Amino acid sequence: MKDWLTILREEVAKTSMADVAAKLDYNNHTTISLVLKGTYPAKTDKVAAKVLETFARLTCPHTSIEITHAECRKLATSAVPTSSPQAMRHWRACQSCPNKGEQK
């Protein structure tokens, strides 16, 4: 997987700092700007976690479809689905998935 700073740079290049900041739930693009310039005055671990959670993608071993970490976590931690056999198979696969251990 790409490192979080590379992912952040790519996302900003695709859209804008303001758009990326909004997707990361920051009020303005100042944080993104400072991180990209290497002048952010605090630790960047929280920014890194948000970038990975929001933009990093992984391939679901059950469906072979690329999804975000947030989508993966939502599936793995959801309530047991009882109305759909397909959803139940997916949920069961999530419980022993190697990606489940990567959840933040």
C-alpha cells in the first residue's frame, strides 16, 4: 500500500486542498497545506490516520472489489445480517479476514 502522504498528494492533485480538507472533516485547507509543505506544527499521526481511513483502498478478499478502509470496517463490525444469505456469507468472511486486523 502507498504511504499516507503519497495518497494525500494524489488526492489533492485530483481535486483541491479544500475538497480534500472537507472529505477529511477539516474546516479549511490550512492543515492540508501545512502537512504537504512539511511545516505542520504538531504530530501528523491523526492526519495520517484520517487520510488512510478516507482514501486508502484495499481489495476485499471475499468480493475482489476495491473498497476503502472505512467501508471494510463498516462491513466487518456491522450487526449480523439475518435477511440475506449473501450478506451473511460476506459478514462471516469479514470475521476471519486478514484485513480486519489492519483496522484503525
